[in-house]
Amino acid sequence: ADKDVLALDYPDNSWLEDIDNQINKLTKLTNDLVFLSKLDEINENIVMHKTAVGPLLNKTVSNFVALEVSRRKNIIIDQLDEVYIVANEVYLEKMFSLLIENALKYGKDNCDIIIKLAKSNNSMVFTITNQIDKPIENIDMIFQRFYKDEKSHNSSLGGYGIGLSTVHAIVDKHKGKIIAYQ
């Protein structure tokens, strides 16, 4: 509230803009940690329903059009099989969002991000492929909470090593498997 009062007197103050940016970063971090801790607390099965994955994936990708353009990337849905799985739709959308956001944030400039959704027996295989500037040293640790590969993550991009651990937790709750490779 005090910052808002100062903004009335100093409308174009860069310090106040920096405060706003820090508040937004900390709010996002707090929300991500709360989401992850809630996932950890769920001991019983989460509520799941038969879900059409393709339309959910398309909707999620469409939310990233502006970020895709601003980051000079191109999201391509290369394969989109008709897939139905028993899943928690909210968690599944969060998983897609985090993976796409990660690919946009850490992929090379002017690269394509290739998304495939395939049916495999009674499950789905979701693949997201992008190019990165530097290889990840400890690829086996990428889904651990708070892990950040210093060579692949530019500190100016933000990130706290929470997104991919959240993806891993969502996959675990759905009794799935996630693999990262380069």
C-alpha cells in the first residue's frame, strides 16, 4: 500500500517498477511452492476423470502465443493423436504449461519447440523437444526440487528450480513416468 501511495507522487520511478517486479516474482514463487506442497500432501488418489488430452493441449499451447513471439520461438504441434486418459485435468494443464514455459524460457533463440502427443496402449506419450545453448551437466537431477543447472539457466530469466519438480510430482500422482534426455 505504501508503494502505491509513492507511485501517486512519483509515477515514472524505476525503483517502484523494480519493487513491482520483485513483488511479482515472489508472488509467483510463493504460489508455485504452495501448489507443490499441496501436491506433496495428497496421500490418497487425486480426483481424476476421463480426459480428452488433445483439446487440453491445444488450449494450453494457445496461452503461450504472446510469449512464443516475444521469445522468438516457434511452437509446432507435430503430432496430435486422439488420446483419452484418466487424469486430473487441472494438474495435466499445469504440467503442459510448465513444460512449454520451460522450453520457451531456456531454448535457443529462433528455435522450434516440437510437441507430440501419441497414444500408446491405454496411456499417452507426450514429447516436447527444443534446442538449448549448452548441454545440461546433471540431466538425471533435472526433476529434483530447486535444481538449476548453472550452465543452461541464465539468471536473468528467473527460475527457482521448482517447475520441473512440480511436473515430476504431477506425473507421479498420475502413476506415470517422465524422462529428460539430450
